[in-house]
Amino acid sequence: MSIRLLARAAVVSALISSGNGAFAAPAARVVALTANDQMKFNVMAITAKPGEMLHVTLKSMGTLPKIAMGHNFVLLAKGTDAVAFTTASPMASATAYIPAQFKAKVLASTPLAGPGETVDVTFKAPTAPGRYVYLCSFPGHFTAGMKGVLTVK
Ligand SMILES: [Cu+2]
């Protein structure tokens, strides 16, 4: 094994051991979001450094049943047509409202959260500076304003 490979293996094991035990992942900054029955995120703007590890949690504070008021966090690649995405998402209930034709445009997404539930996702922020739209893809929620922007700078 070359020195370079050995160094790389050491980094990987350091990253794994720095996890919280539940996940073998590098430490990530927690971004705590909530959602409600009014179809809004509490945070509509997130800023991250290029390539920063983020751990987004989304708690549903609502009381309506999940089938009527589920929420998720979906981060889209730069330049993705969010209106086209959310026009297609109601037909994608089998895939938690992530339309198959847009799967490659999804940088990160959580499962759907019902009342009182918390869902989460850990991901690496894009390395390219810019604005990345995030939204809830449950039918009608984007139109109602359930969206935000991740700014990478
Ligand atoms: Cu929602």
C-alpha cells in the first residue's frame, strides 16, 4: 500500500470515529427546520460554505395526518425548474413525491414527516457557489410558499 493510500485510510477512519455512534459520517452542522399545518418552513434561508457537511432535521409541528399534511425537505440542483418539479410531484406519491424524472436533480431529501415526527438528512453542500432552492414536495406546499434558498458562498 502506498503512503498516499495509507494517509487516505487514516482520514477515513478518523471521519468514521468522529461520528456520534449512530451514523458513520463526518461531523455535520445541524440545521433545524420545522414545518407546520400552514405549509411553511420556519427557516427560508440557509447559508453554507462550499462542500460543508450539513445535517438538516425537519420536525413537523402540525396536527393534521400525514396523508393530508406530510412534509419533506428537498434540495434541488442549481437551475432546476422548481415549478416543473412540483407540478410533477403530486403524481409521485409512490416515491414520497420525488418524481422519477427529477431524481437526478435532487441533491438531498428527507422522507416525509407526519405530525410530531422528525426526519433528517446529512449531505455535503454543493461546492459551486450559488443559490439552491429547497422545498417541500408534498402536493400544493411549494405553491403555498413552503420553500427556501440555500446560499453557498
Ligand atoms: Cu410540506
